[in-house]
Amino acid sequence: MAATLGTIATAIVVTATPETTAAHAAHLMREHHVGALIVVDLESESGEAVGIVTDRDLVLAVMAEELDPSLFTVGDVMSVDLVTAPEDADLLDAVALLGQHQLRRLIVCDAAGRLTGIATLEDLLVVLARQFGTLAAALGSARDRERRQRR
């Protein structure tokens, strides 16, 4: 079975709402060992993703400006131009999408557009590195087989 974005995406996604304070968002990231929260609209029936906030967003927009993180919300600092990808996306297409949009994370959705996971650049690198390693080993084996056959 070929790897798709849905097979490597992390299915357990930590979420926040636009009203979540920056301080609480940072706490959630630390508690769950994640670098981003998907911001959802709890008023929509499907809990639609409306943004993403990263640890970098919090540092640059709040902490580096020496603002009070209990006064600012995720809605104040989140990115709203979401880039999503379908679960059945090919991994190389996902890499191209990350590069095109200069991102480190893709929001993965099912055919109905519902959030099913998040895939990071690191997730893709791990899987692709394994696949390239397998390919390199196969090339070496083919070369060795050819040498044995010529003797």
C-alpha cells in the first residue's frame, strides 16, 4: 500500500477556539507536546477549522512584544489562510504544497472537508527518508547481483 498523507498524518489534533487566551494556548502546546493548535469554530456543526496558531506565532506576536498573554487571544494571532490537503494526497504532492506555501504543517481533511489530522514537514521527511533508504539499498543490491552474475 502506497503511503498517502492520511496514513502519516497525526490523527489526534489539539484544538483551540479563537477566544482561547495566548497563555492557555501555550499551556496546551506544552501539555500535549505540539507546536501548533488548530483553531476551530465551535458554533459550526462540524467544528470547522478557521485558523492555526503556532508556538512561533505566540512568541513573535505576544512574548517578543512583551504583551500580557492572558489578555491576547488565539484569534488575535492565528493565521487564517489555511492550506489543507486531502487524506489521499500523494506524499510528493504534499511536499510540493508545503514548499509552494512555505509551510511546515498541512491540515489534512477527508473528502467532506472535515479535519482528520495534521501532517508536518518532519512527518514527511521521516517517511520519505525511509523510502529513499529502501531505494538506495535496492540499488546497491542490484549492483551486487550484477557483479556476482558477471563472475
